[in-house]
Amino acid sequence: MSKTTDTPTSSQRTRASLLRRLRDWDDVRDAPEFKALLADPKNSEPL
């Protein structure tokens, strides 16, 4: 996250670890498709 806001920087936008923390994703966090996306190891690698 940037130091002044909760807005992710461009390098953080697609990282799974960020998706787990951002409140924007709270509505879909329990969806099986979202859980599968986060569970995939390919999505946890650095860009």
C-alpha cells in the first residue's frame, strides 16, 4: 500500500495477498471461485 492512502500501488494490484486484505473484496471473499483464485500458488508469486 502507499504510505498516504489505502490505495494499492500498480505493483500490488494483482497480488493474492493484497486481495485477501483489501476491504473492496469483502463481498466475494467467501465465494468458492474467489477462494480458488487465492489458493492457486501461481497467484502468490511476485509479478
